Amino acid sequence: MKNLIIYSGGMDSTTLLYEYKDNIALAVNFNYGSKHNEREYEYAKYNCEKLNIPLLKINLDFMKYFKSHLLKDGGDIPEGYYTEENMKKTVVPFRNGIMLSVAVGLAESNGLKKVLIANHFGDHAIYPDCRSDFIKHFKKAAFYGTWENIEISAPYTNLTKREVALKGKKLGVDFSKTYSCYKGEKLHCGRCGTCVERLEALDGLKDDTKYKDTEYWKKVINRKT
Amino acid sequence: MKNLIIYSGGMDSTTLLYEYKDNIALAVNFNYGSKHNEREYEYAKYNCEKLNIPLLKINLDFMKYFKSHLLKDGGDIPEGYYTEENMKKTVVPFRNGIMLSVAVGLAESNGLKKVLIANHFGDHAIYPDCRSDFIKHFKKAAFYGTWENIEISAPYTNLTKREVALKGKKLGVDFSKTYSCYKGEKLHCGRCGTCVERLEALDGLKDDTKYKDTEYWKKVINRKT
């Protein structure tokens, strides 16, 4: 029981939560002011209560000084395939660096040894702080920058979203109890980058999530870059 | 004018501010709930106004979940030589990792390319996230974790506090307009680790700072480890 998990309430981190549930002492949910953080939190709370894992919500109020369409005060969320150039608008600069740093400090303050994060291969095209080069160097920074040599574990770094979805299914995750849509409305839009990625990953698998548009993703997968 | 500086209002970052003043677009002061952050901020404000550099104050409210004697809710500040074992109580876990991460995100959001930080050699004994190994790997994490390959510059990593003090003097820094004491009272105590280090570094140099105790440091420098 020595692990801390960065837990959004989305598909990937929920799968990670279920995979490591017996060794997680604390889940940390970050609200950085995105359009969808509050929806995600509802499901983070649901799954942590189900698994009896303590959940700590951390507000990063300073993100109001950051620029990204993902944030409440940012522009509209782009629609399309998730590797397209315009998806870069949804990058929140160095978000994983910030969440990992806070998590490392929290872990050391609470006598925990390891921080789990659920970045996966599908994030790599758009989000530099999800790539293996970033993770590799940040791991060493955390190791050398703490008295307890806190460890970072990012076991999905080279898994596709589809592979994460299949893993989640095996673990019994109910994906309708996770939230992904960047628009943050009650129903998943089915058209933003993360909805398209989610629908593609869950294609053919049982999924009780309600989407506004269930057809759009099939049209845009041909625009893969 | 492409640099952002992490600026506490202490001796080291004030020296760095003066050294790079012509290339600093934004100074960022972090309040992480320490006993001395508010005193530091007064001097950060003073020096930034003097040099006409914009200063942004960032509150890290989540630090209330961290454990350190440096924090308002932590235990008493230890007195003695700054490399002694009991000084570890003043470590705020991964504080530099957190401040650097936020600074990197802010830099990228504001079109700035480089983050300056004033960690120095005297910090190495007690603070793992001031050492060159941490800085080296964090630099790479920031480079790979951002679209603009944000650079970290920590030019004092291998300078002693004395060398920083001499540099500051050459640059015309008035050290009585900087604040160091971990206790956070109006007068510097002269007995905590950082006051002892400050007095040792400024020995023989003009220093109009008022200290409660100006003799204690001379007794404890013999306890150097």
C-alpha cells in the first residue's frame, strides 16, 4: 500500500486504478480549471468509493494564468481526429510535469514511495509531456530530487488506447462510469479529439456511455496522421 | 526579454534578478505557506518595482497537505549550522520540482523560452531538489515535455553562498532589501540555518540588515559537517 495515483476519472487512469487497487494508498484528482474537470471528478469519486480508496482533490488555481482551449476561459474545443494539428490547442503546457511534481511532494510528505500515472501511447502525438522521453527524465528528476528517491511508474506509456480499453474490460471496469469529453457537457459529444479516440478504442466492446453523436468518429478516422 | 525568473525575494534570487535584469520578462513569486513567504514577498515587490520587472504572485494552497517545519502549520524552525542533520526538518518535499514545473508551464503559456532559478551549492547538503543531478534531469524533462523546448537555467548551482554574496555586491544589490529568515519575524533571527548561512556569507561585507542575534553564527560554524 505504498502507491499514490494521479487519478482524473477518465478511461486510462480508471483502468490503472483498478489494476493497482490493492497497492494504492491515495488517489489524487487535480482540478486545473478545464471544461471537463468537474465531470471527471464525479466519476473519480464514484470509483474511489467503490474500491474504498481515499481520494484527495487538489485545485490548481494558478492555471488561470495558462493558455489552452481545454480551460474554461479558453476557446472552443476542436473536433476531429485526435492526432490532427488543431488538437494542439487543447495542450495545457507542462500539465503532467505539474501534476507529477505535486504528486511527488505529496507522496514524500505522506510516506509513500511511488507515483502512478496513466499516460498512454495515443497521447504522444499532441502532448509532449506524455511521451517516453519526458517520463524517462522526469523519473530521474524525482529520484534525485527527493530524500526518499520517489519512484514514478507510467506503465501505459507504450500502450495504445485500444490496449488500455481491453485491459480495463478484463479488469471489470465499467467505462460508462468514466468521463473523457473535453467539452464537459453532461453527455459525451462524440466529436472532440478525446471522444473520437474513446469511441475508436471501445469499438465492438460493451459501452453504456451516452454520446451525442455516435457516427462522426467513423468518418474522421480516415484522417489519421 | 525572453526569460521568466523564479523569484523569492531572498539573497540568491535577488542577485540573479539583478544579474539578468535586462533579459527578464516576468518574475514569479511562490507562496507555499511557509512562515517567511510573506516577508520575502515584500522584498520581491520592492526589487521588482525598482527594476521595473512585472511580478506575478502564485499561491500554492495545496501545500497545506505537505509536511515541513518550514510551513506555518509545521513545528519550530531548528537553529544551528545549515548542513546539520536536524535542518532536514525544513525541507518542503520537491518544492523546486513544483515551482519549476509551474514556471515551465507559465513560460510556455506566455511565449517565454527560459526559466531562471537561483539554487546554489550551499543548498545541496539538505535540499535534494537543489543539487546538480536533479537540475540536470529536470532540464531534460522540461525540454522534452514542452512544444517550445523550454530551457531551465540554474547558473548558481555550483556557487557557494559567499560567491553569490560577492556577485550580488558587485551588481549593487542592497542585501538589507532581501529576506532570508525561516522564522518569518520582522527581524532576522540570526540563529536558524538560513540566517547562519547568510551571516557567514556576508561576513566583512556591508550589510544593513537588522538581526536579533549577530554572534550565534560564529559559534556554530565550528560545527560544520
